[in-house]
Amino acid sequence: MDFVNILNFKEVIFFFEFLAALTGIIYYTKYRDNFSRYFVFFLCFVFVVELIGHYTSLYKHNYLCFLENTVFRQNHWLYNPYLILNFVFYIYFFKHHIKSIRAQKLIKYTLTFYFLTTCGNLIFFDSFFEGISAYTFILGSIILLLVVFYYFYEVLQDDDILNFNRSLPFYIATGALVFHLCVCPLFIFSRYFKEIENPQFVKIYIITLTIANIFMYTCFIVGLRVCYKKNKSY
């Protein structure tokens, strides 16, 4: 798979990120829950980060050539701190929607540990400009998946389980769960792309990443729309 096709996959993902952010903005005023509004801000934040990160695609048009021999040749400097903030938001979001006080305290301490260790890892160990931190992504995915699983466990125990499909956190949890279950295992092996020189594996990784992103942001869009109708009916 050549570089042009990879860029096309990125454009598809970017389009769905834009749709999710736009949907959130359209229905923003309809949400009474502050955390639902925070989620809309988060979607806009993701879109802005991705928009900035697209500057690397300008190289194929010979723009930004002055960055060729600098540490900003790649956008790892942008996505490394972004990943930390991304996982912190998701985990904190679901912490708010978990009812168990003990679980909330455990998530709080775990989240603090994650934030401090990932920042320290970027500063002292991982190369901030040369690659995406595997520690940040893998540990964040594991913590997020455990939190989401516990959220679903509480949903199954809730008396209002028949109305779960009218809850925005349910759609967010579903999208985030499927995305990280699909992408995390492949991400672990992504550092071997150049070493094994296996274009078929690269192709599988990119296709999986694209489909997982489409599914996740579609869940977000549907959730925002469904919960808008719920709020409208009140």
C-alpha cells in the first residue's frame, strides 16, 4: 500500500471526526448534563488536533519544506500529549457515570498514576519527537477497557436497563470499547513495521484502524442524535 492510499484512509477518519464534532455542536444546547456538553467540547478538541496534525500531509505537495530536517518533520510531538489527554478524558468521563464510590476512588487513584507516569515516561524515557509512546497507548487502553467493562456491569445491574439505549454514555462506551479492542493488539506490533517489512500487516493495521474509527465515531453520532430526541421529549 503506497503513501497516497494511506493518506486517503486518514482523510476518511478525519471526515468522520468532523461529522461527530459537527453533530455535537448542532445538538449542544439540548443537553442538560454538563458531562454530555464536555463530550462535545472533547470532540471539537479531537477535530482541531487532527486538523493541526494534517500538516504532515503537505509534504507531498512540497509545502513546509523548511521542516524537513527538524524534529517537527513528524507530528509525534502533537499526538503524544494528545493521547494522554484523550485517555484521561475518557476515563474521567466514565468515572462520573459509575455509581460505586469504591470504584470511583480506585479509578481516581489509577487515573492520577496514569497521568503522572505517562508524562514522566515521555520526558525521561520515550523519544517525544520520534514515535508514539507505546506505554501511553497500551496502559491507557487497558485502564479504559477495565473502566468500560465495569460501567457495562453496572448497567446490567441497573433497574433502568431497558432504557440503556437512550443513554449517551452507553454509545460512547460501545464505540470506545470496540475501537480499543480492535486497535490495541495491532498497535503493540506496529513498531515492527519497518523491521519485518511486511506490507500486508501494515495494510491490515490501517484498514482495521479506519474501520474501528468509523464505527466509534458513528456510535458517537448516533448517540448524540438519540439523546437529543430524549432531551427534546422531556
